[in-house]
Amino acid sequence: MDTDLVIDTPAMPAPRVRERVAFGSSGLPVLGLVALAYLGAITLVLVGILRPDPDGDPRTPGVVLLVIGALLLVAGAILNAGLIMVAPGEARVLQFLGRYVGTVRTDGLRWVNPCTYRRRVSTRIRNHETAVTKVNDADGNPIEIAAVVVWRITDTARAMFEVDDYDEFVNIQAETAVRHIATSYPYDAHGDEHLSLRENASEITEKLSAEISARVEAAGVEVIESRITHLAYASEIAGAMLRRQQAGAVVAARQRIVEGAVGMVQLALQELADQDVVELDEERKATMVSNLLVVLCSDRETQPVVNAGSLY
């Protein structure tokens, strides 16, 4: 059986970036420092405002305390700007001055460089179902085909920076692969040495998954599974193809009936000869075989004719 298929994929450039772990730490200790900084800043500012001036003028605030309180407030704001919350099934891609500096995948409260720009990327498993597409199979017959692709992002850096929109990229490449597979194989096989879309679903889906994986690998996407969800002849030839399939089914059924009838006739002749019930010459054997085959192979009930005279 022909199981080889050259995967036709565009030549992608070498990836410029790959995912790496970003610098960061747990956010809970930093959150405690932020709370202390804010609390200390508020306390110092209040004390500085209410503290009388050494010269005796109560309206003059403590300038030193106010400055320290303001510095603590700024420090707390800077620390607070670096806190991020990462949900399960998500990642944060960090950029510093436009340059990729790493990805945060650990869920929970995290602290990173407060000067970085963060972009949320979902790493959950997703489904994409292609639209029902009309294409010509390997025999030139118009067919309708659609598939569902289960995928997820494994390299967030490549997903964000190697393609413009990874969602649209996966959608277009999946539909392209479905079209290519549909045009590479016939709907129905004409022999055991060829694969067909209808009769070799497992092999075809494996090849479809392999081709989609090769096409979307540049975007850091992993294809978990792909399945053909809709496969049918186009409406303009569906009737003719249905009659063709029905004719093939009738031929196969009649072939089985004839094979069984021949076996039964052979068994009947053998039993008559072994038990010495009646001795038949070749002409009578031919007549008996003809009558039995008519009875066994007919699609209608036969009407027996009883011979009331002699055997000959």
C-alpha cells in the first residue's frame, strides 16, 4: 500500500528568537515590601506635616520626613509596577525597550522587571474547525471536506515574534494542508495499493496532522490531533456517485451469493454420491446444477415444477 507522502511546506526562515525563562521572583515578598513602603510613606508624610518646626513655627513641616516619605512612595510604586498575576494556562512575554527578554510561565503572583512591556499569551489547548471546502480529489472529482485541528502554543516567543498573528496563521495553514491532502488522494480507492480519503481515515488523518505540524512549527505551535469531520462528494455529482456505490454493493452481494450457491451445489452432489441415493449421469448433473443455482441465486421465490412421471 502506498503510504509515503512528500509534505509540501513553504521554506521558512530560521527562527530569530526562542522562548527562554524571564528573570523574576515570587511576588508575595515584594507585595509585603510594597505594603510596608506605602505604610511607611504615609506615616512619614503625616508626621512631617504635623511635626512642628525647630524654630517654633508649627506650620512649617518636617522637610526631611516629607522627602523620605516621598522616596518611599516612589519606591513602592516602582516595586508595585513589577507585580503581575499569571493564571494557569497562560504565559507573559516580556519586552524591554523592544527586545525580547523572556517568558513567565509560573502561575500565581510574580515580580519582574517593572520597566518591561508584558503581553499575555494563552497556552491552553485550542480547537480550530476549517470551513467546508470544495476541492477536486486526485481523480478530479469535486468533493467537500472539512477538518478540526487541536493545537496549543509551545514556544511563546516564536508565536509572538515569528508570525504576525498566530491564530490567523494556524487557521490558514490548516486549511491549506486540508486542501493539499484532499487533492493528493482519491475519494474512493481503485485498488489495494492506493490510499483513499473514505476508506483509509486513520492513515489520512496521520498525514494531515504531520503536514499541519510541519506548516505551523515556525509559529511555535504543536498540533495535538487533527480529524476530518466532513467528507462527501459535491452536490453536482453526489447522485451519480451514489448510484455507482450502490451498483458496486449489488455486484459484491451477488458475488457472495454465487460463491455460496456453488459451494452448496458441490456439497449436494457430493452427499448424493457418497450416500448412493441416486446415480446421475453428466447431463442430469448439469440439469440439477442449473436448477439449484436458479433457486439459490434468484432474488425472487421460485415456483417448483413436480415431475409426476419417470425420472427420465
